[in-house]
Amino acid sequence: MDRRQFHKILGAGLISASLPSLLRPAFADGPLQVGFVYLGPVGDFGWTYQHNVGCQQAQAHFGDKVKTTYVENVPESPDSEHVIADLAAKGNKLIFTTSFGYMNYTLKVAKQYPDVFFEHCTGYMRDKNVSTYNIRFYEGRFVQGVIAGKLTKSGLVGYIGSIPVPEVVQGMNAFLLGMRSVNPTAKLKFIMINSWYDPGKEGDATKALIDQGCDIITQHTDSPTPLQTAKGRGVKAFGEATDMTKFAPDTQLTADVNDWGGYYIKRIQDVLDGKWASTDTWGGFDSGMLSMAAFANMPDDVKALAGQAVADIRSGKNKVFVGPLTDQSGKLQLPAGQVMDDGTLSGLQWLVEGVEGKLS
């Protein structure tokens, strides 16, 4: 499964010779209309919430030069095509579709509206008026793993996965590698709920992992339910996509924080300047698209270790996926000293040794 072919491009856009000449004056008499398509509710306090924070930051930045609108709770199904097309028909000249399952529908609508610019989050297929963008979430997972590896007493940590696509596989592997960088015998057990956002399933999976001996919980799902459920059982956990401290102030260790605002502001500015071009962006700590919430509920030496892990990844000293790496069967997948390239990483579908459970 080759989910995406990402290049690390977060520089200034280039003027494209293929830009429709009619687009530039299309919003000259009013604000640039910008639409967002969200998978979940803006109140999920995770993935969709954080995208909407970015939308609000962009609106505040541009003021009356821009008019933003969003549609929430849009399923990754043919229904999303109708939503995307409706936003284009209503005059939105830049549309952000913020979940992987919108990819084919975004491309289809883009062909119907060649004078509209589209940005697809976490996808890998582009067109002359379609860009892709994403965050290197796995960098934060590695840092979480370092913390968990130092704090776990049972040596077993639980991971609530959403859907077994490469992004999620990267996260589980990076988390385990982080743990084993400080605790060579630590193990990771996971449960896939086959959904990005399902508070009921997220809570049940959390309980099941704790019952199986996991003494720390992390997640790649969109609600704060795992964090809240773990709190109820007296178990420390990590938040997801946004700082979820308010849901578990005494038990959240940290959280990956996705910062979409800077990217949204840049791409809107590109359209306003007539400089928008189809690009592929995959940013991490070094780009400012990813950060960590405050390190809390842990000893100072662990905080320092986590901070150093962030610094090493940001500087490029730690590339995270560096050989030797073996899979669950013991087969060598990446020789010693080699760094996994982005193409391989983008299609990752095997789990490193130390992760318990099967993808299918």
C-alpha cells in the first residue's frame, strides 16, 4: 500500500505557468473564499478541532481579505464529493480537504473546477490544481516512546490505533523505537478500532489494553476518550493532535500538537499573491508544524530526556528510522546505518520487532 510519496517542501511557492488567468480577478471585488472539509466535529478536541484552530488563525491573520467556511462530520465516502463540489460551486477558490479518505473525491472535483485550488491533507496524489500536505507525526511518537520507556513499570505500553494505513504503522513503530532507545526490552501492544473517531470504541480499547497489563496508554485516534478512560483507571497517557491537558491534568504526560495555522496562512497568501503552485509538504519539528505539549507528571530527568529527543530530531541528528531494523518475524528490513527513505516510509506496512499484534 503506497499511501503517499512525500517530499519535504515548505518553502515559498512558485508562480505556475498553468495558473488559470481568470482566477486572479475572481475575488478582486470581495474577500477570497476559503473552504474546509472536516472528518469529525470541530468539538472532537483532537484532529478536526486542531484543523479548525488553524482555520481560525488564518481568518484572524487575514481579516476581511478572506472569508472562511467549513463543513464538519463529512464521511470518507461519495458524500464527501458532493460537499467538496458544493463548496466550489458556492465560490470558494481554495478548498482544504482534511482527511485521507477524501483523496479520490478531491481529485475528481478538482477536474470539474480547474479554476479552484485544492489542498488535500495526508494524501499522495496531486494535480495541477491539487496540492498535498501532512505532518511527520511519527517524530512525536518517538518522543512519546522515550517517555513511556522510562516510566513503564510493566514494560508493556498500550497503543490505540485507528486504521492500519502507513501513517498509523509509522507511529507504532516510532513509538516502539523510542521506548527501546531507553528500555531495550519494552513492548508495545495495540488495538485497531478501524475508525478515526469513535469515542465508544476508543474507550473500550483503552480498558482492554489496561486489563492486559499496559500501564501507559497512547493513541492515534481523534477524541480525548482514551486519555479520560486511562485517567479513570489511574493510568498515565498521552494526548493526541492537540494539548488535552484539561481532560486529564494529573495524568497527561504530553501530547503531539499539530500546527496547521502556519501552513494555511502561507497557502492562502500564495493564492492572494497569484503564486499558488501544486506542491507536496511533509513537515515535522523543524518546520514548526509539529510540537509537543508541556512535559508533565514525570520526573525532571525524564523531561530533560524528552526535550533532548525533540532537539535531536529537529536538528536531524536523529532520523528515527535508522537501521538495523527487524520486523516481527525477525527479518532484517533495514540494514545497519541506513536511513529509511521517504518513499519507503510512506508505504510502510510492517511492524518492528517488539510490537505485539497483527495488522490484519
